[in-house]
Amino acid sequence: MIKGFKEFILRGNVIDLAVAVVIGAAFTLIVNAIVAGIINPLIALIFQADSLDSIVWTVTGLTGNEVVFAFGAILGAIINFLAVAVVVYFVFVYPMNRVKERAAAKAGIVEEEASELPTEQELLLQIRDLLASQPKA
């Protein structure tokens, strides 16, 4: 039982996943700092709004109680998500893709070579033909 657990823990996938979680947590702090320090102040300059949480719609119910719909909080969450997505893409994903493209170009790897490979359907047809050509047992 201990041997099985040891094999499970030392398997590469578990260690890779643990590293990814730790790096992801640290990466989240970086992205949040960029959004809070750069993106949110830019949005505040444009809209001059302190908080979107104050945007609400209050409806009086049939029993006389008031129900508050916090549309501002939802709008703020959407804007925050889009800001994080923009930062992640333009600060991390796009530059890394460019670096990978340049490294592939230096190594002489061209995307056209990949298109010369047979499609999945062509491979299945070849397998079918090979199986049909084998003598029956």
C-alpha cells in the first residue's frame, strides 16, 4: 500500500500539477497587481467612478419588502474579468507566442510541414485498406 502511494506521489503528473498550482497562485498575484495598479486607475480616469457597487435597482415586492438587484457588482466583476483577460493575453500569452514563433523560425520548423501530414480520415482509410488486404484466418 505504501509502495503504491509512493509511486503515485512520485509520478510526474502529480509533481507537475503541484508545481502548476503553486506557480498559478503566484501568477495570480502578479496579474491582480497589474489590474489593480494600472488597469483600474485607467478605468477610473475614463469613467470617474469610485465603485460600481452603488449601481443598484430596488424593487418593492408584493409584501412591501424591498429587493435590491446589484447590477453594478455584476458589471464590476465583468469589467474586472475582462481586464484580467486583457492583461494575461497582452502581457504574457502574446509575447510568449511571439518568442515561440521566433524560436521555431530559427530552428527551421515551418508550419507548412505539419500540413503535409495525412489527416485522421486518410489514416483511417489506410488502416482499413491494410486490414482488408490481410489474409483471413
